[in-house]
Amino acid sequence: MVKKLFDSILGKSPARNEEDYMELDLASYEGKSDEEPASMYIKIATIADLKDTPRVKDEVYNGNIVIVDIGRLKMDKVTFERVLKDLRDVAKDVNGDIVGLGEQKYVVITPMSVKVSREKIGGGL
């Protein structure tokens, strides 16, 4: 028992298989209509063109956190820079925050009173 514990801490445990994981029933958590609406939501968006930015901006102005996939913009540097400038301006307007994730493939934009810590947790610091 103690050997297994130390092996797992030191990373020497055997590879896990599917039986080691528990199946989660997420359907019971999604779409509950009898709950009160939340004061803030985390929204997921993809921006492929400049015309996609107004919806993202509206969500941030409405007080929601938005995780944006900007990977498709990498092909057009001018559009990429313009979209990032617009998103930075929104974060500044609402006194929120903006941070890039995953080699600038994703951007997280937060509304007022929500800041993103730049300090990493775990992962081989």
C-alpha cells in the first residue's frame, strides 16, 4: 500500500486504463430550468473574421467571461491585430482583464471585478 502511494507520487505508477476512471453523467447538471439565472456566465466563442467580434464584445459588456478561439485569425495578421485591439479595448472599457492562452490560440476576456491571475498552478513549475 505504501509502495503504491510513493510510486504514484513519484510518477512510477503503471499506466491507467479506462476502468480506473469514473463515468460522469453531465446531463443531470446541464439545462436545469428551475434554477435561478446566474449573475455571470462563462461563454465560449470563435472569431474567424472581424464581423464575429460584436457578439463577443456584447457578452463582455453584459458581464460575462468569454473564452475566444482566435486560432483561425492567425492566417491574416492585419485582422488578427485588429480583433485583438478591439478585445483589449473592451476589457479596458469595462475595467476587466484579457489574457492569451495556448500560444495565443485562445483569449480569455473578463468583465469588471474579475481578473485573471498570471500565476500558474502545478504543471511542473
